[in-house]
Amino acid sequence: MAILVTGGAGYIGSHTCVELLNQNYDVVVIDNLCNSSAEALRRVQELTGKALSFYEGDVRDEALLTKIFEGNAIDCVIHFAGLKAVGESVFQPWRYYDNNLNATLVLTKVMERFGVKKLIFSSSATVYTADNEMPLKETSRTGGCTNPYGWTKYMTEQILSGLCTADKTWGAVLLRYFNPIGAHASGRIGEDPRGIPNNLMPFIAQVAVGRREKLSVFGNDYDTHDGTGVRDYIHVVDLAKGHVAAVRYAAAHTGCEAFNLGTGIGYSVLDIVSTFQKVNGIPVPYEITARRPGDIAVCYASPDKSREVLGWQAEKTLEDMCRDTWNWQKHNPQGYGE
Ligand code: NAD
Ligand code: UDP
């Protein structure tokens, strides 16, 4: 069975390619490398001892997609390709809507033409409104996004839902990720953000390796056990395995279904800092600063539906996430740049 992985050279995509190859799927990747490196795909093949096919190009390029579908008997598509920096999306809304929405529109148009109607989409917990009760269930309220990036996820969910309503032979799985962190246990692939990291764990890793002086903890006056923000961090390898489960589910189902991919456990910023320091024996200097605009106090998933319907649940601990992040960072201090 052949899976087309858009954005397969990226952080989550590369880890998912490893899990797919380990499960003996044929893997075809399209990525324009706008936020990634071909070196990640070289290492995926080295880790698994298996080859994949790589097409460098843009998902919005209909001619290239046509060529890929003509040349490969694709059964299912996992669609990671997209721009993902929340702050940047506020200043470059057109670029985000163009890239993220048009990629999905062109992709599904070509899929339809080739009769491939199984799609797994990288959605996000950001589609949930801020006023929901925790834990977030797939039936919790969505919409009310606070930035263009979030809207692209929300709108793509609407597009795929509409496709499945109009044509009952379509199947779309919307995977709502919580906070992916960690790296493959080998330390060969991991997250390699360009510029100053926006997210907590890559920032901590760069402080630990000496690339940044200290972490800013954005607020310690939230209504949480230590006053810092609480999130549901999930190991990227668990997340990748969730995609394999979704491919199996999609093969047997039509219609549009959303699933949370999280652990169901919330950890605070200071929980992450102290666990990282403890398991790796390395200091992470930090200072408390003002809250970051747009942040909420607490966000964590109910993973029940994924466990019951997909037969998937996260297995790795916060210690694993911190250890594997550091193992990747210390062996690749400049990411794939070295
Ligand atoms: P990433 O930036 O590492 O991977 C995305 C990949 O898509 C990159 O390799 C990039 O080069 C490629 N890409 C972007 N636009 C493209 C286009 N038009 N054509 C071809 N390739 C293109 O990001 P990631 O963390 O691996 O995230 C993967 C997906 O998951 C994204 O859609 C992201 O929005 C979503 N997501 C990520 C998180 C997170 O915290 N990492 C959380 C929720 C959802
Ligand atoms: N955070 C922080 N310092 C940073 C980056 C993030 O204190 O440099 C906090 C942030 O306020 C939130 C948590 O860490 O409470 C997770 O933030 P991240 O940006 O990683 O994910 P998201 O906001 O998307 O949940």
C-alpha cells in the first residue's frame, strides 16, 4: 500500500515516514523544503534501511501532483504540508491562507481525478474555542480562532467535511494534535526550527545547548498548580504512530471524523523545565516574564475517542520526551545544518 506524505521532510512528517516504512508501507514524499531539509529524508531511509520516493516541489503545483499520481499507485494521502508559525501568520495572512488552503484544494482536486479519496489531515487543538471545559473532546466547540494559522486549520476541516458530505465515497481523518515534542530515540531526526524558536521545547533545548542564554517563562500568575501555563505534550513518535492508526482506519471508513492526538495529561512550563533538567542533568536558566498575548492557562485533550475508535494511545512519558529532545539536540546542535 502506497502513502503520499505531503510535507514529509518536516518534523512530524519525517517521524511518520519512519513509522510507515517500519510497517512496510511504500512512501512517496512531496515537500518544497520551505521549512525543512532533504537531509531528514536521507536519515529516515538510513534509520529504516528502506527507500522512499521524494519529489521536491509545491503541493499547489497541480502538474507536479498529477505526475506523482500518474507515476505511483497512491492509496491514501497524509497531508502535513503547511506553514505553521502562529505569530508570523498574523503579519502574513495572505501567504498563510494561500499556502495552507490552496495546497488542500489542489491536492484534493488531483486526488479526486485519480479516484484516491482517503486523506489524513494535520489539524490542531487550536481549532477549539478558548472557552471550552477541559479536557477537550472532539465534540467541544470549534472556531473563534485568534490568528490566520488557526483559521486555516479550521477552514481546512470545513473543506474536508464538505467534500465528505457531498461525496459519500470520500474519507477524511482530521487529527487534532496537541503539543508535539521529542525526537526519534536514535537522535538522528528531530525538530529543527529556523530562527528563534516560538515553541517551548525547542527553546529549552537551545538554551541547554548554549545557543540561547535563558528561557522566558511567559507568566506565572495563571490559575494552575504553579502559575505557569499547562499543555498536553505528546511525544512525536507516539504522534507518528497515531498516523499509522489513522491510515488503517481510513482504509475501512468513509466520512469525515476528527480525533484528538494527545496524552490527556497536562504539564506546566515549570514541570517541563524541571523534568528536562532532572533527566538530562543539565541546567536550563530561566526568568519569569509577562504573559504571551493569546495564551490560555490550560489546554489538554481527552484521548478517549482515539483509544476507542483508532485503537491508539500515547505510550511515552514526559521523561522520554525530555531525554529524546536532548539526545537529538546535543548530537545535532545546529539541527540538520551540520
Ligand atoms: P514542519 O514545518 O516541520 O513541516 C511542514 C512541512 O511542509 C515542511 O517540510 C515544509 O517544507 C513543507 N511545506 C509547507 N508548505 C508546503 C507546500 N506548499 N508544498 C510542499 N511542502 C510544503 O511542521 P510540523 O511541525 O512537522 O507540522 C506538520 C503539520 O502539522 C503542519 O500542517 C502543522 O500546521 C501541523 N501541526 C503542527 C503542530 C506542531 O506543534 N508542530 C501542531 C499542530 C498541527
Ligand atoms: N512558553 C514559554 N516560553 C517560551 C515558549 C512557550 O513560557 O519561550 C509557554 C507558553 O506560554 C505555553 C507553553 O509554554 O504556556 C507552550 O507554548 P508553545 O508555544 O510551545 O505551544 P502552544 O502555545 O501552541 O500551546
